[in-house]
Amino acid sequence: MKKLLTLAAIAIAAFTLISCAGKSKNTTTPQNETKKQEEAVIKPAEAESNGMAAKFMKSAEKTKEREKAQAAEIEGFEQKEPLYESAARHGFKFGTVVNPQTLDKKAYVDMVKADFNSITAANEFKAYSLLSQYSSQKSENGMPVMNYYRADDIAQFAQENGIKIRGHVLVWDAYMPDWFFREEYRYDRDFVSSDVMKKRLKYYIEDVVTHFETNYPGVVYCWDVVNEAVADGANEHAAGDERHVRTKRGGTTNYFYDVIGPDYVELSFKYAREAVKKTNANIKLFYNDYNCFMTGKRTAIGKLIESINKDEKLCDGVGMQGYVGGYGQQSGCMNPNDINSFKNAIVFYSKMGLEVQVTELALRNYEKAKATQHANFYENFFKMLAEVADEQKSLTCVAIWGICDNPSLEKDDYSYKMNGPYCGMYNYDCSKKPEFFRVAKALTE
């Protein structure tokens, strides 16, 4: 019996070693992990543990060899500092995206710690994630109530590791539950008046900004105050509105516009600025949107920010999401003209006296066979960013959204369409691709 228990302990230890490596493509539930441990005990323990340990060591060696080979592809180049230090030489932070799932993966966490000094929560800082309908219905003062537990996990991680956070986002019409705009926070009630909704919005913004600054002082260094308020189609904004503030999104009503009014964007920035002043924090306020480098939308965004800053500078900068390439298809990807258009947009916003941050960069690629072309495009894109940052002195962050490849994505998957399965600087297991070394080279030349 003693011998069996010893063999069981060896098997479980070997299994734990493998799971901690963070290299598996498949996430497992605690129940599945327990089941696998039980099965490992039943097998011949010594052979099983030795085999798994050898497999782990072989995998680790292959990863190191692959990274060395990829680095060697760039003749004479050796990474001598973290990417965020290289980026700092050009005046900007280097960031990426996290969520509770990625923070549970050791390989991903190690990747973030090694080369990034800015993170953005994927969804956990958004209103639809923070708002609690049940608690809001019980609110004694009639104001909304938030649940911060998932967002706090991310903020705590950042605080413990000396990493800053882009707060994303205070006001966004997409996926916003309409109960937030209704009496008693109930779906079956009438919409509240504009005045009541303005009070709710102001309270919400102040509570969120204050919560993070109070509990994690200095960690959130900027907020996307309003996200994607500029419409693409003429039928989604009011006729004659040069700002193109969206009234609808794909046929769905923008309740911020509908209930508060067409000045909800300006009011959101006013409330955010007041909240920041109350906390006495050094927090910058951004307007964030996609297709910011396309001429028509760029012009409308410029008009919107002029409106926001008409009486007082409430908006410090523009967040350019940076999804570049064909949407869901290879056609249109890695077009050199997009690099020029992106640079022109950065210059455009800079001349308005605004900071610029690339907030959700995804240089799309849908075909593995285009790997070399994608690495070249990545390098050229970052050469442009380094050059324009040095010239304009206005680029303050570049955050990458399409950070890791994911070849297993189905074509109808949202991430497949938005990023592409081969868009990353890293492989699925977080090992470095040639794109990583090309970026490092571009930032150090």
C-alpha cells in the first residue's frame, strides 16, 4: 500500500508539472483536472511520470530552440531589453489585452510581465460587466450599483506587478442593457427622463473612476471615456450632424443618444473630467474608435472632439483601435497603403493638440502561408510607429489586441473575423514568432 501511495504521488506531481507549464491549447475545468489525476494514479506510476516529465522537458527545449531560430532570422539582431523599454525610447507604453482566463495561464502572464507595461481589460471594465441590476433595483438613493470583483482581480494583478492600466471603457452603446435607462432598473418599465439619466450617468462615471483610483492609486493612467460613438453609415446618424454621432448600431437604438440626447458624448467627458479632478489623479481622457485612419471617419472624429473641447479641453486624446486588413478574409490584408493612412491619421490628430494611442492593434492575417509577408508587414508598421512617435511626440501607447495566433478558430468566430488566426507576435502557446523580433528590431534601430 505504501508503495502504491508513493507511486501515486509521483504521478500527480508529474501531472501538475505539465499543467503549470501553460502550454496546452485546451483549457480544463477543475472537475476534469481531478479526473485526470485519478486516472494517472491507476496507470503504472513510474513509467507514466518519467514519460510525462521527459515529454515536458523535450517540449521546453523545442520552444527555446524555435525562439533562437526565429531570432536568428534577423541577421545580427539580439533582444537586449524588454519591448516596453524599447518603446519608451520613442515615448510610448507597450500594451496588450488581458481577461480573467488569460491571467490563469502562466505562459500568458509570463509573456505580459516580460515585455509589457500597459494592459487593458477585454470586457471587465465595461459598464455591462460592472453594473448589477439586482443591486441597482435595491439601491436606496436610486443610483446604479456596481460589482467590481472581476475588474478588481485585473487591477490587483497590475498593481502587484507594476503595470499600468488603460481603463476601457466608461460609455459604450454596444451590448448596453436597456434596463439601465428604465425606471426602477426593470425591463418592463418606462424609460426615465433625460435629467434622471444624466444623474445616473454622472454617478456611474464618478463611482467607477473613484473606485479604481481609491483602491489602486495611480494604476489606471487613462480612460476611454466614450467608445465608437461615430457612425459609419449615413442612416445611423442624424442628418446634418458633422460629428456623425450614432443614433443606431446595426439597427439597435443607441439609448445614450435616445434618452440623454445628442450631447451625451460631451456630457460624458464633462462628468469624467469632474471625477478625475475630485480624485486629484493624473488620468488622461480619450475618445476611442475603429477605422480612425480612414479619411471620412477621421474627419467626423475631428469634428466630434472639437465639439467636446469647445469650451474646455476635456478630451486629451484619440484611441485608434487599429484593426488593419480585410475583415474575415485575406483579401485586403497587409496593404502598405494602410501603413501610410495610419501615419497620416496620427499626424492629423497630433496637429489638433491631442495625444494618440493605438488601443487595439490587430494586423490581420488569415493564412499560415503568408507568415513571411506578415512578419515583414509587422516590422514596417512598427518602423512607421517609431518614426511618427519621434516626429510628433504625441504617441503615448501602443496596445496589441491580436497578440497570439489561434489556428483553431472557426471562420464564424468573432475573434477569427476581428483578428485573424495568424495575426500575432506570439504563437498560441505564447512562444515568440518572428514578428516579435521584427518589432524589437524596429524599436531599437
